[in-house]
Amino acid sequence: MKILVINGPNINMLGIREPEIYGRETYDDLIAYIKEETKLLNIKVSFYQSNHEGNLVDKIQESYGKYDGIVINPAAYTHTSVALLDVVKAVGIPTVEVHISDPDSRDEFRKISYIRQACVTTIKGKGFKGYIEAIEYLVKHHS
């Protein structure tokens, strides 16, 4: 099984951006954690991060026929991007929405997720562990 982990804007700033919400671990720490935790799952995990909506759309389009599942933290684009919703629908790859924090417990506008309706499930508020839960969900339900 091949899974693509996609992270949207400012996830590359983990450890610096609002550490009281996101913690002090960095984006590199996140990648290392996922690699370590998925070693025994007999899957291939690839990573992509961009601060640009069009790049994220392009990457999801390129994933068609190449990946069995996608884990996406669309970050701020969660609340604004119909383009990400449309591309996830278009490629038909089982996709899990992940958030390090719980957007529903934050600003009112963060309670809106456009991409959610195209995803098989959403995992939020579990920190880095949420990514592992998302991968395990895909392995269990979509392999």
C-alpha cells in the first residue's frame, strides 16, 4: 500500500508557529515520527508540503493511479478551499482529513471544513498521533 501525506500552509513552521497550540516539535520531527511509527505496517509513505493551494491541487491530481490513500492536513485551506474538495472528489483516492489541533474548539470560522465531505473520516486534536491514526485507518479500511 502506498500513502501520500500532504500538509498545507504553515505546517512547515511547526515548532515556531503558536507553540501553545501546535507544540514545539518541528515539521522534520513530524516526518521522522511518521516514518518511525509506520515502519512495521508494510506500506510506503511519501510526504509533500506546500503553502500554495494550486501546488496542493496539482500534487493530488498527480497522485491519481499512484497512491492507495491520502492523509491531508489542509491547514488554513480547510476553511477556504473548494478546489481541494473538488480535486479529492475527482481523483477518488480514499482520503483522511487530519488536524494537529481541534479546529472546532478554536475560532468560529475554523469549524467550517470544505474538504471534509470528500474524506472518508476526520481525525483532529490528537497532535502528531492523529497522522498515525489516519494511516492505520486507511490500511485497515482501504487496503
